[in-house]
Amino acid sequence: MSKHGFPGIHFYDQDFVDIYDRTWALISDCWITPPASAGFGSNRFFYYPESPILEQDAHIFASFFLVYSNRLYSCSNGLDALYAKQEPNGAIRAKYDINTGAVISDANNPECLGLPLFSWAEYNIFHKTANKKRVKDVMPILRKYYTWIEENFKKENGLYAPPLTATGLFNLPRGECVYPIDFNAVMAINSLYMAALGDILNDKEISFIYKRNYFSLKNRINSMMWNDEDSFYYDLDGSETQIKRKYIGGFWPLLGEMLNEERAGRLIQHLSNHATFGSENPFPTLSMDDPDYDKRGMGCRGSVIPAYTYMIIKGLEKYDQWEIARDSAIRLLYFILDSMHTNENTSGKMLVWEAYQPQNEGKAIYPDSPAWPRPQYFHYIGLATIAMMIENIIGLSVSLPRKTVDWNIPNLEVMGIDNLSLKRNMVTILSNKSGRGWEIHMESEKLYYFTINIIGKKKKTLPIPSGKCSMLIDKI
């Protein structure tokens, strides 16, 4: 076990292990207790030390790797700070000043709207903590927030027309876009996970309301935004005409399970197409065949932003594309590692960035804003160095309420995890090759159900008793 109490990982490439361990060490300095006068509550939460701003999207994404800290760090305090700022009309703004609690205004986004992904984050937190009471406590907040978005941004055609800066793709050329595919798909995802949270609470009314909203929006997106000839989703202008510009937002429907298998396969092909999104470093924010694409990144005109790569990888999992997901995670992590040793880093320290170039080593280039991309921006980097490391490179998928651990790997390698906390149950799973063949060693304090999925070769679910045990792969 790590001397700091975090889960330890084992992998044949020691550089992967090192960047995982160093990420946990470096984020120890990224915590702040806000002043009481700011109105965030009294809990310490994760923040970016170079800028005292509480950002909605950053805390949603950060929760996906902080859940693996063995409860040494809170994965939810940042979300709770945002919830504490909810206004009577249901609004939760995208950015707040940590010192004053004031909303950070944006002339291009008057309501300070962010991507509404709280329900996705809460669903993930539930499956890593099994805290049903939390779901019950946050549900009224999430429902008011959902209603506020509907009342302010939903149009008569059933689609949403938010300010484009609310999507986070700040300098993406989008023509006369009025109905962005990314925000509309995110609202469908929001509805899908709101329904799932309703199911957790066994509240049939909540589940029905949001499932109905999900299917209604899904149908509109598929009928109006999908282009069958190009196998891609596009933004719409004010007359509901498709704007044929491919950008990373067109992949959000994968995460929302909005495509049938045939369409999903065609959309996924773009991720390996060297003319569109199949860059060496996955995946650029703008298609490589777009006239405004820039291989230096140039903001959101080609940069690789780990939060969006993570989104796509989670979407690939929905369609059992485990090998593509794993390969993408490995390639991103190699680019992060290689970029740490570029000539510009003379400090000798681990230096990571908010965004990278898609076809070369190094951080994304954006002369218009020297402050972007941000160095040591772990809200996004931790998705690659911790979450993807555990979930896709090691290959573990954990659900505490179900008492399940799934291990999805393309082939057996010397790797695993030790002392992963599942509430009050510490689990260790390690594979190695002995004289008897490939063997998996496990240790646990309580019974759980383990699924080994060697993709395309063998899949088996077994109950794992408390204590130490091992299994020979050839015998199952």
C-alpha cells in the first residue's frame, strides 16, 4: 500500500506508476477552506492554487478521480460548495470567486451557465461510496437546477439554445450555431442520470419524469442533428439547418447511449480516422480536416483536453469498446509523460498541462492567452493519471452498492491494484505469471463478486470470499 494511504497500482511501465503516485502527492497542496462570508460552507475543497475560482465543470470532472483517494480527500465537497450557492430560482452558476463568493460574470454568458453534469457525477459517487442518503439530500437541488435550465434555455422545438461559451469550448468556430449538439446531448445525459438517481431512491415519479425527458430529447437530437451521410452529429443554426463542422462535442451522444449499435460503430470509426479525430494524441477538439484546425492546438481549434478524452472513453465503454478505450488512455498518458520532458521544462519537476497538442509532444499553443493552458491543472490531468489509469489501463470498474469489481483487459499482463477501499472493505487484485500459468491473487475483508473479462477470449463472474485467495486463469 502507498505510504500515503492511497491505493497502490502495479503496471509493467514504471513511468505510469510514478506519475500516478506523484499526482496524489502534488494535489495535497490544492485544498482550501473558503471564508465563511463567501457562502460555500465550511468544508475544504479542491481548487487550483494559481487562481481562487470555484469552477463547476472542473469539480464535476475532478470528482471522478478523487473517489479513488480512499476517503483521504473528499470527492464531493467542491460539488457541495456549488450547491450551497444555489439561488431561489434554482440557478447554480459556472464560476465563483472563492474569497468573496461572488459570481464571476461573463458578457457572453449572462446567466453564467455551465455544463449540467451534476447528476452524472453524483451517480458515479454513489457507485463508489454507496451513500444513498447523499442521493436523497442532493436530489431537490438537482431538480431545481434542471428546472431553471429548462425555463431559461429550452425552446419550443424541444432543443436547448444556451450561450456557446457555456459549453467550455471558448474559441471554437461554430458559425451561426443556435442549438449546439454538445449542450443538448449533455442535457440528455443529465436526464438519463437524473432518472437513474430516481431509481436508486426507488422513486418511480422522478424516474418516469426524467426518462420521458431523456427519450424526448434523444429523439429530437437523433432526428435533427445526426447526419447519416457523414456519420456525425452537427450543431443547428436558427432555422434548424445543420452546420457541418465536426468537433469533439459530437461524441457526447455516446456517453448518453443515444445511438443504436450500427450508428455507434460508424461514429466511433471517426476516432481512428486519421483525417478526422484519429490523431496520435487522442482526441483533438476540432476535426483535423476542418480548415480552422491547427495542430498546435490554438485553444479549442485542435487541442487535446483530458476532460473531453475522458468523456469519449466513458462513451466507448457504453458500447463495450474496451480495447479502443484502453489504447486511447495509454496513448494520452504517454503524451503527458513525454511532454513532461520537453526542452521547455528545465525545472526537473513533474510539469503537466490543461491541454496538449494532438500531433506533437508538448502543451497546446495559444498565443492569444499566455495563461492557457494552465500548468499543474489537476482537475483535468487527474482524469488521465488516476481515473483512466485505474479504470482503463489497469481496467477495473467498481460498484460498491452492487458489491462488484469488473476487470476488463485485452490480455493478461503483470498489473493490478492493492488496498483499494470499498467503504470498509480493502481490496487487492494482482495478476502475474507463475510456473502454473497466469494467476490472479486477491485479498479482501468481505465477500464481493469479481468478473474477469479477457476481451474476446474469456469472461467469468465468481464470488470472492473474505481473506486471501488466488485463481488460475486456465482453470476458470
